[in-house]
Amino acid sequence: MLGNYSIKSLKCQKGQALILSVFLVLATAMAAVLMYNNGQVTSEKSRLVNAADAAAYSGGIYFARNLNFLAYTNRAMIANHVAMGHFISYVSWIRYLDDALTKLSTYTAIYPPIGVWVARAQSVMSEIKDGTEDIAPILVKASGAMNSTIAKAQRLSQATMNGVLSVSTLLDVKIMDKVAKSYHPTIRVNYSEDVNVSNSNVITSVNTFQINNDIRNLLSYVKGYQANDDDGRMKTMIERSYDVSSPWITNRGWSSPAVSAQRLKKAGNTLHKMEDDLANWEASDDIYYRRLRRWRWRSAIFASGKANAREFDEEYKGVSSYYDLRNREISADQALYISALATMPISSTRFMELLDLKPGTERLAALSRAEIFHKRPDVGFNILGDGEYSNLYNPFWQVRLSKNNI
């Protein structure tokens, strides 16, 4: 009987390990789901970080290209205006030559062998002068219209700056947001509900300070100026742009050697003036006959020519408005930063409540930053020396990803 009892007891204990196996399977399943969920979150986090980097870099590229655009257009407006200075100088010089040949032909008429050739030269010069004066209004007005169009393009370019940051509801150009959405349609960048630290659970006060500070610095870095109210900045930049042509604009004079106490002296220059909100070029060319009498040189104008831009277009403005750095001193920021706070909802749907995360409502977040800096290329510019301060006259703005200021 003892033996039979032992056999029955063993039979009654069969299947008890199955209960432990069920719990083990359940635990294994939960671990697998959690591992899957963690894998999903990690994958989404990696995608989000890449999207944030791409958004920050794209936003930086957009700003850098805008700064380079302002630099190119500033130079273009200056070049157009200086070209008008050259042209007005040419008109004055042509008029002076025509006047000189007209008077010279009168004096040489008494000697036909020379007078005939002088008269022919005067006739040709008169036709050149008339043709130049006919085309002058067209050229001056075209130059003014071109600079006016460029100034409007600058203002339009600046008007798009808010849109790139994705915090403005005024524009739909949200470049950073569109770039991030190319990684996943649920990603959003720099939305106010995410950036606002009081309403957000994905950002700290340190992060929001970096984002808002970067935005503030970007939007205040550039300022619009009127050329008649910029402390002479644009006027100085224009006059520094004469470069090798400076002698033609500032001093077209010469003087012949004195012969028998007599000489010819040529004077000529072109003045760049700013009057109210209008710019003007005033050119004059004169040739003097000078004679030494009683130990003093006495002069008489033999021929002259004058011209000015307003003569051909009363509304000529030259460079009337433009954009430049708000702080144009050496202490101006040499680099700018743009931050991209990218967020996306957690898409895993199973057992996320166990981690106290609500699927689709809690959001993953990634913060990236790009640096916008001004650096002159090394190749081809070595002769200019080391470095160059940030400015809006040379288009050397570049972008690179940077560390967060955290």
C-alpha cells in the first residue's frame, strides 16, 4: 500500500510547472514588447535627431544665402551708381571736348590746311555729343529703376526671414518645418506650443533660452537704412569703390609745361553728393589758358563742359535704401546661430502606459543648432591679409552644425 500511495502522490503533482511556465512566457512576452517599444522609440529618436540636424542646417543655409544675397545686391547697387558717376563724367568730358574743338575751329579757320581737319573733328565730336545726350536719360533712368528694383527685392527677402523659423503664423514658408517633415509628416519644428516652456513637457528653460535668444539675434542682426540717414556710411562705401578708376572721377586734370610764360591747364572732377533722399553726380571739365603777367599767373577759361545726373532724371536716387548690419562696428557678432527644436509623437501603441507614456500625446524631442559665420576663402584672397570682419558687402557667409549651448 505504501508503494501505491507514493505512485498516487506523484501523479497528483504533475502539471504544476506549467503555471510557472505561463508566468515565464508572459514575462518574456512583456520583455519582448518592451524591447520592441524601446527599439521603436530609439529608431524614432534617431530619425528625429537627423530631422533636427537637417532642419537647423537648412535654416542656416537659408539665412546665409539671404545674407549673401544682401551682400551681392549691395555691391550691385553701388556698382550701378558708380557706373553712373563714370557716365556723367564722360558726358561732361565730351561736352568739354566739343566746346574746345568748336572754339579751336574758329581760330584755325583762317588757315584752311589745318582748319579743315579741325572742322571735321568738331563735326564728329558734335555728333558724338548729341548721341550721348540722347541716350543719357535712358541710361540714367534705367540705372535708377534697376537700383529701385534691387532695393525692393532686398525688402522682400527680409520679409521671408520670420517664416524660416517656423514660429510665425504670418507666412507659410516654414523652411525648417518642411525639411523636417520630409523625414516624417508628424515632425514639427519650433512650434510655439513646444518652445513655450510653461506649456511644454519636452523642453527645459535652458533650451528655450537658447532657441529664443538665437531667434532674437537672427531677426535683429540686419537693419534697413536710408542712404540720407546712415551717418554717411553708404556715401563712404560708394566713394571707396572707385578703386583704380578714382583718378578719372576725382581728378581729370593736367597741366602743360610753361612756354614763354604761358601754359594750358586742365581741371576736371566729379563730385558725389547726397541731397535729401536723392543722390547726384556733378561733373565739370575746364581748360584754362594761363599767362604770367607781373609775376602772377592769370587764367581765362578756354573751354568747359558740365553735367549732372539730375539733368537727365530729376528723380534719380542712386542707392537710396539698403540693408546692413545693425551693429556695424568691430564689436558686431562674428557668428550667428539658429536652433531647431524638432518634436514628434511617440507612435508605439502597446504597453506604453506601463512606462507612463501616452501613445500619440507624449512627444519625443531633439534640439539641434547651426552656426552661420562669415569667412573669406583662403584661395585667391591671400593678398588681402588675414581675416575679415562680418559684413554685408562680401558674400562669404557659410554654415556648419554646432554644439548646443547647454
